[in-house]
Amino acid sequence: MRFVMVGAILAAACLAAGTAAAAPKTGAPAPAGSIVRIDPDECSFFEVRTVVMEANREKGTLVVAEREIRKLDTVIDGRPLKTEFLGQDGKPEAPESFRVGQYVKVEGFLHPEGFVAALVVQKIAKPKEPDLVYRPVADNAKKAKEKNLRRPSAVPAAR
């Protein structure tokens, strides 16, 4: 359900006709690292699941997949867009709770300048690595040779 909602917001934002730039909220300056103006025609959808490489508390940004992740706090065509920071259970969490080395899923807009204006930043469990079984090459070659010696030949013996 959340994916459908994010998809609908993204479609509305990226396909919006008319003015897409938003003014910051009156009376309060925008927090550092927040985006208050964005042109959806210039951006593309961005989604990644990976580890947090850097957390800059002063700027209020994260670095994920070598991209700076910034908070989004704007209005596009009358719809407010604000970054959601979620825990593994899907409940809201403080942006300061995200730390280096933690696995996250990020959805948002990839800006031409290289940063990402995030719609959703969610903590996720570390992906399970595939189980690898070590089979030495020498043992496999030996077994193959033994198997070939046990096979009856396909050509009948000449008399």
C-alpha cells in the first residue's frame, strides 16, 4: 500500500504541469540539509537498499550509495511532500537515529546535481548472504575421473 502511495505521489510530482517550485514555510527558516524547492521535471525516481556510508548531523544529511540524501520539505501542486524516517517496523523515527553501517532503503528523487531528495528513508535488516559451499577443484576432478572409469564404453568392442 505504501508503494502505491509513494508511486502516486511520484507520478503527480514528476508529471505535474504548471509551477512545481515551492516556497519555504513562512516565518521559519528551512533546516540545514532540507530541500524546500525542487523541479520534478529535472529529477528521476531513485530507490536503493544499502548501507549508510556517512551521517552528517550538522547538515542533517546521510550518504548512501555515494549519494547525499537530503530531507524533502516542500509543496508541489498543493500537496505537501516531507521525508519520512522509519524504523524496521515502519514506525516513524528521528533522523538522528540513523547511523553509519546501518542498512536502509531510500526512495526519492535523484536531482541532476547528484543529491537525492528523499521521500522515505527506512531501516532494514541486513540482507542475508547466500550460503557458499566450498568444494575444492581437485576433489571434483578426482570424482569425475572415477565416474568416467566406471561407465561402460558406448562403442562395442570389435571381434
